[in-house]
Amino acid sequence: MSVFDYKVKKSNGEDFPLSTYQGDVLLIVNTASKCGFANQFEGLEELHQKYNDDGLRVLGFPSNQFMNQEPVSDDEMEQACKVNFGVTFPLFKKINVKGKDADPLFKHLKEQQKGFLNEEIKWNFTKFLVDREGNVVNRYAPKDKPKEIEDDIQNLL
């Protein structure tokens, strides 16, 4: 299976097939607006603005699994990210990214690109880079700033 075989939920609960992005490069990130790394929203938005016309799609998947750092509703979260960080890239419905109830997309991402010690996601703003064929080609730690992975994105574009 490729990333493009999965369906996710928009923040309003509507199903959304990732096949919509077939042929694009994806940067998939688990986010949280109250996280210490939330300033990365700005860097992610910069990548979105700079490379959107070239086929980069930045996709945010909020999660409240790390110290309750996304405690608000999906609508409130989406609005806060727009107002506080200028986010215009898609933010999907809040999901679990770890554990037995992890979203199927994130189970796939973690199987394809394991973390430092194991496949589990350890914190918000773990990033997965997906090529135009839907292959997960890289995984980046929460501390890796969006600017630091720009060369890898350019290589896929």
C-alpha cells in the first residue's frame, strides 16, 4: 500500500481520500497548537507557500496524545492555527498517532520509516516525507525544523 491508498477525515469529519494528492510530494506532520514546537507551524507554512505550486502538500494531523497539548475541538484548533500561526495548509481531524488506536495512516507511516529506537512517535511535530508515488522516504524528529528538511523536499520536487 502507498500513502495514497488511505482516507483521512477533514476537520469537519468529512472523508478525504489522500489519492487526491496522487503525484504530489507530501509532508505529513502530527501537530499540536499548545506544544513548545508550535512555532514550527510558521516554518511549515513557509514551505507550503514556497513549494505549493511545485507540488508540495503540507498536511497537518493534530493529536492530543502528548501532555494534552491539543485540548480544543477541531474547529477551535483550526481557527487558532490560522489566527496565531497563519496556517493555510490543510489541518485534518484530531487523531491518535501512537498506540493501539493509532490512525491507520500513521501506522503505515511508522512501519515505513521507523524512529530512532523504535517505530513509535515520541512527540508532536514528527514529520514524514512522502514522494510522488506515495512512498514514505524519510522521517524527521520533532526538533528538526522545517527549514532543515528543505533540501530533501527540493530533491523530490
